[in-house]
Amino acid sequence: MKRKMTIGIAAVVILLVGFIGFCMWFLSGTGSTYYYSQIDNSKIEQTESKSGVINFSGSMDYSYTLFSYDENGKGKDITFGTSKELKGGAFIRLTVMPIYAEVKALATGNPYIKEKMDLDIQVSKLKLMKANHTSQKYNFAERAGINL
């Protein structure tokens, strides 16, 4: 009886130490990446009040989805919340932790989840490039006096 109790207490202590270690690793920012972007207030979305329901987003009244670049020049869309509208045109550094796709891919052992996320990012980049190209085309046509 005493042996079972000792084993049970040891198992609880090991789990507790592992959980505390994971929390310290997670909160330290290890594995995080810095992304840089410029604030574009045309990409802001004001979140609605939940009519008395608890807001678990921590009173983040505004949501931005901005195309951001890491230190190696690799870009992706990042969504983040703020409590107020940010100054348009300002530059921002975001700390992004590998939470969703990387952790899910590790947990399931399926590398295709991360690959799909990377492909989604590339599609977003291509859509942005297409929009920029179309905008430039119309700007050049307008300057030249050509109707498209």
C-alpha cells in the first residue's frame, strides 16, 4: 500500500515538474520568430461586443491581418488583436510563437499539415502580388490616359 502511494506521488510530481517546465519554455518565447510589418488601417476589423458574454480575447477590440516579413525575408499573413486603433503607416515588430500548425503537425506526426500552411501562405503572397500588379496596371493606364 505504501509503495503504491509513493509511486502515485512520484508520478504526480513528475507530471507537475513537466508542466511547469513546459510553461516556462512557452512563456520564455523560445522558438518564437520576429515578424515586421507596417500598419495598414484599411486592414483593421473592429470586433463586436459579445452582449454580456465573457470576452476571452482580453478586450482586444480591434483585429489586424497584415502581411509581415521575418528576418530572412519570408512573409506571411499574421492576425493579431489590439485594444486600440494603431497609428497608420507605423512599423511594428510582432513576436510569433509556433503554436497552431507546427504543434499540430508534431502532435499528429503529419508533416503535410505544415506543408499546407506554407502553401496557404504562398497563395496569400500570390494574391497580394496580383492585387499590387493590377493596381499598378490601372495607375499606369490612368497616367497615360488609357481606358482599360
